[in-house]
Amino acid sequence: MDNVENLLKSTMEEIERVLNSKTVVGESITVGDVTIIPLVSVGFGFGAGGGSGKGVIPNGNKHGEGEGGGAGTGGGGGIKPVAMIIIDKNGVRVESIKGGAASALESVAKTVSNAVQNSKKDKSDD
């Protein structure tokens, strides 16, 4: 069981190291006069278990005693875009991203395109 406890401890330490503000708030992207900051949702899940025991081991006509143990762990994680902070000459706004991965990428591309086009339009109006 000590191995499982050590594994869980090191896993939690690594997750704490990885999860920080840069994980949730991405690097800013600047296109012309528009700055876009991605926001993502980060999730992790894991489990572990172990056990040991003693018992009688049948061996032909003889019975002996034995002991054994086992342990296992599993886990997973994911990151998905949830919103973008858009900063332009009109101010700051948050654009939500909804849907699965494909529609999220389409939404990001559309939002970036709209922000850049609006910035260009505003410049030509000046």
C-alpha cells in the first residue's frame, strides 16, 4: 500500500505543479489592434486502489499458505476552450465558446475574424 500512497502523492504534486493561471488563461494573441486571450477549462480525474491478503493455496493433496498483493491506478485529463477575452479599441468583452471541439475551433476562427474585421472597419471609418 505504500507504493500506492507514494504514487498518489507524486501524482497530486504534479497536478498542482501543472495547474496554474497560465493553464486556464492562455497566452495572448495580437492581430493588428485586437488582442485575444483564450480561457480554457481544465479537468483531471484519477483513482487508485490496492490490497493484499493471505490464504490457503490448494496444491494437489497438500495445502500451503500464501500471500499476495496488487495495486492499480488510472487517470485522465482534458482541456477545452470555453471563452475568449477580446480587447480592442471599443473595450473589453468576453466571447463564450460553446459546443464540441470542431464547433469550438469554428467559433474561435469566427470570433477572431469578426474582431479583426471590426477593427479594420473602425480604422477605415476614421
